[in-house]
Amino acid sequence: MGKATLQDIMKTAYKAYESTHLLPLCVRRAAEALIKCRTAELGGHMQACPEGHYQRQWYNSCRHRSCPQCNWIRIEQWLEKQKKRVLACPHYHMIFTIPHELNDLWLQNVKAMTNLLFTCVRDTLFEFCLDKKHIGGKPGIIATLHTWGQTLILHPHIHCLITEGGLLDSLWRETRQKGYLLPIEAVMMVFRGKFLDYLHKAIIKGTIILPPGMTLTRWKSLRYKLHKKNWSVHIKARHEAESILLYLARYIRGGAISNRRIISFADNQVVFSYKNSNRTKKETMPLTAHDFIKRYLLHVPAPFTKVVRYYGLYAPSAHKELTFCRTLFNQDVLEEPEYLDWQSYCEKKGDDHPERCPVCGSRLIRMMDIPRVPRFHDREAISDAA
């Protein structure tokens, strides 16, 4: 078995999968983008050394946010911007997860459930942070949605970066807790109550639709059971904001799995690595190409879905408050970071400039564009139309 990529798997097995599944347009477009990425089908351009030593061709990237090949520079751009914005105070990393019993509801109402989850996380955090028993001030929050677990199963949860304190009446107020941000059990209970209450109201109103086979009576029974169950809410030890941002950035673009986790693809079987439930060691999982693609495509976000949201002091509308807080922490006036292109990023890392001749070091010149090459069946359609 040889090393493979997500693109190899999609090129080989996606068409067979698509022929037996009714897929939303956004999912089909994502799959097509992954298959075409950096191939002749998207076109490109030719570069050459002005001294004639070297030439090469570059094919265009698909730029789809689920593609693991072409999102690293956008992730770095996001990181650079957030590093400039965050306050110079300790931050906490919080994780809110909904139970797997709600997965069918999620799949039936992805966009509405996504908005509901973000709303409940935001409202829960503000209820505690604005309470003087805990912090008593407006915090800064960056929240990111992840919908997958290590084995690519559906596992909707939100990761939050949250300031240790908050702003109230021009004063910075720190948490009153010793060694932790908020009382975790109380946070879990409030989050659980809000989510189930908001969800029930949305179902009664009709903005969230029950999946096939679930009646209103069955939903009420499930709701009662989930009220009795402990939900997964975690608060990790406090860190500098940059380390939490690095964790969040890995999931905002690039899809549910990176190519480095794919070990092999042969005989219609994909083998990939994952961390066990304790996240202490890596294990491997074999799946048929059909099941692998099914799991991967579960996590293609619907168009215009905001998977990163900003609240409190980090909200776009709180620019003045954030600027004031920066003065409290002796930080410079907030400025937009310089635009980071991929060539500059490579040089920043210490790599050789990607657009220089390997022989003489001259900057490569763009010589000509490479037109897009239609796929075989596209060419057939063109000739038939002619």
C-alpha cells in the first residue's frame, strides 16, 4: 500500500459514491473542487527564469475551504490578524459539545442547528461572565465550529478562546475563581438547559424540522432524557492567547482531515491515523472508500456558514472597547496587519523563495497563461453542441 491523498481518493472513488447518493449541490461542488485542485482542469500559468535556466508550470488552486491542499495561507492570514487583535492577558480554552442523540436533528437542519449552537454558547458565557459572582464584565470571545471527531464521525462542538476577565465601567475585572475561569458543572447545566429550551421552541415554531421517524412525542421523550444526561463541557487550563489560536486555526479551513493523516489507499480501502479517546497515542482505522467519502462529506459546511464568530470585546462592533482595553494592557493601537502572501510567508519561515530560479536565484517571470482543460465528458458535450 502506498501513501495517498484525499484528492487521490476522491478522483478514484467519488463518482461511484455520487451515483448512489443524492447529495446537496454544495457537497457536489466541494467534491468537484477537491478533484480539480491544482490540475489542468483549473488552468494555470507558466513561469521561467529570465536567463533561461529554468521553467515550470503552476496549476491553479480550487480555494474551496474544505480542501486540505490550498488553505494554509488563509489560515496563516487569519492567525496573523487575530494575534494582532487579542489582548495581552491570559485566556482560557472552552469546549461545548452536544450529545450524539441530536445528530439526526443536526443533519436535517444543519444551518439552523449551527446558529442555535453558537447562540447557546454565547448566551451561556455571557450569563456567567457578566455575573459579578464570577467576572462581572464583558469578555472577549472567539468561537469556532467543528463538526467531526478524530474518526470523522459527526461530532458537533464549539471551541472558544475567552479572556480571563472582562470590561465593566472602564475597569478590567478578573475572574473571582481561584485557578479556573467558571464553575464547570454550573456552566454545563445552563448550556444544556438553554440548548434544549431554544431547540424545543424552534421545533414548535417550525424553524427546525424533525427528521423522518421522529414524532413530536418522541422528541419530547428524548428531550426529557437529555435533560437528565451530563453534557460535555470542558474548560482547559489558562494559556497565552497565541497557543489557543494555533489550535483553533487548524480547524477553520482545510476540511475534516489532513493529507498527513491518510496512511494509504489501495484495493478500495483507506487507512488513516487518529488519536484514541484519551488522545494519548495514535491508532489506525481502515474504511472502505465509500464509507470514508461518506464521513468526509458530512463536514462540508453549507454556503455562507460562518464557522468562526466573534463576541464581546472581540466582536467587530466593539472596536472602541477593544482599543480602550489595549491601553489598559499597554498594547499599541490596533492596526491591520500587512497582507501576508504565500511568497512572503515562505521567506518568513526561512524557506527558499518559491519563485526564484534554483540555478541563479533570479525572480521567475510569468510567461503565459495555461487555459483550463475541460474534462473528457465536457469535451464530448462541447462537440455534441457544435
